[in-house]
Amino acid sequence: MLRFPASGITSDRDLQISAIDPTMQQVSLLTQIKAQIREIEKVYSGQLPHLHAQSSCRCPPSHPRVHPLVERYCIPNAADDTTNNRVLRLNLDAHPLHYINDNDIGTSWVSSILSTPEKLDEGVTITMDLENGQYQVFYVILQFQSAQAEAVRIQRKTSGGSGWKDWQYLAKNCSFFGMEDNGPLDRPDSVNCLQFPSDVPYSRGNITFSMLTPEPNLRPGYNNFYNSATLQEFVRATHVQIHLQGQYHTRGAHVPFRHRYYAVDEITISGSFCLSVMFVGLMEVKGRAFKRGRGGAAAERGPF
């Protein structure tokens, strides 16, 4: 049996009257009843709205509806999407892995503290399943909140059962990978190591790997993509893996070890069909890569 709010409606007859003679207050009340019925139907059917981050964390009774635009917030039933009457669904101190690609620059994933130089050199590995098949990927973009990694290795898979193939190296000094800085690209599918600029910021650095850019080294076929079968094959991927190692500005003995962690605002993978593929699939992090916030522990693996 559905129970209606006590205020304004005390019987089925009152409900009929309010439907026939709708004042603004009665219309608002009926809207609330409809919203409650909708929520009950969702609970009964099990068809709850998909939540990108921490799906096990639900909204409180006072604000039972997930905000349709910013899902880390909850709002009252029947409230407008622009309402300021909202509460956080996830704890303010939580930085789960799903924040790394939630299309919200106001959130960030935060790793655990890498307290020693050895742990920094070991780094972390982020693995992304693009799901739904194979994409032609043209950009991989990392937006850091913390100090930037000193060395980045990007790899790809072309199918679920294939091995990892190197795609791009980037480093403060490419000798870290046993490679030369900004080495030549002799073939459309050559892989080199790009040296980071000398003015890397203390925080909020940006790393962009572009498959078809003419700088700083020309990739053969970059300006004739659709006539280069080798280059078309080179940009295909079903999975992407990013290794982060080392860190700028935090190795000094005077720097408190608690500054040695990775924080990433967003990773964007831009693919074919003019589609910004927010890797709708699975992602996991390997290594010392977890920070657990109160009320919103980071999940190692979860749906994107």
C-alpha cells in the first residue's frame, strides 16, 4: 500500500478533489507524490539510475534523488536541476578511481602516498578497457592536479586477448627508458620518447599524446591518414594502459613525503566518429595507488 504525505491529503476523496481543483500548493504536493511513486517503482524493479562513481553510495532520505548533472550531489524530489538545495552523496575527502573520467574537472582521483624514492620509481599503472569494441584513438590527455610524473609510458591492446604494444614514451629525460630525447619516427608506426619541456609546473600539468601531430617530429603519413593502412592500424585500440613513474619537484630531502602522490583530474581518450570516448568500460590501477576517503572508499575496479 502506498502511503501519501499527511499534510493536505487525508483521504482518497481529498486526493480526487485536489486533482479536480489544483491550487499551486496541491499541484506541488501531487508532484511530490508522483516523484515518490517513481522512486518506489525504481526500487521495486531494481532499475536504479546508473552511477558512475561509487554506485553503492546512495542518497539520504532528505535528498533522495541523484543530481542529474553532477552525480556526486543529491537533491530533493521535484527540485529543479539548478537548485542550490543539494548535499554531497560522496564524502568531500573521498577521491575514488572513478573520478578520473567522470567528465567533472571539479573532482580528482588521488593515489596513496609514495613515501620513498623507490616507491616513486615503481609508480602506478592505470589500465582502461574502452569496451564496445575497437576505436581509432587520436588523443590521450592526462590532466594532473598534483605534481606531474617524470616518466610516462602509454601502451595499447588491439583486442582483449592480444599483448600490450608500446604506443608512446614521455619523460623528463628519455634515458630513463634507454631512449634518446625526441627520437626520429622512421615509419608510420614508429614509437619514440618525447622529452617534457623544462618549465613543468608545480601542479596542474597537462600531458597530451597526439597520434597525428606534425611536431616535434613528423610521423610519416600524418597528413595522409586515410591512405596509410599502417597508420590506421597504429591508432586502433581496445585497451589503453598508462604507467606513471617518478615525480617532479618532490624528490628533494626538504620536501615532506606526504607530497609524494599522484592526483589526476581527468584522463580523456579522444577517438573516431568525432567522439570523446570517456572509456566506457572497466578500469583498474595497479601499484601503490589507493587513497581511501571517509564514506567513499576508492574501488580498485568498477564500471565506467
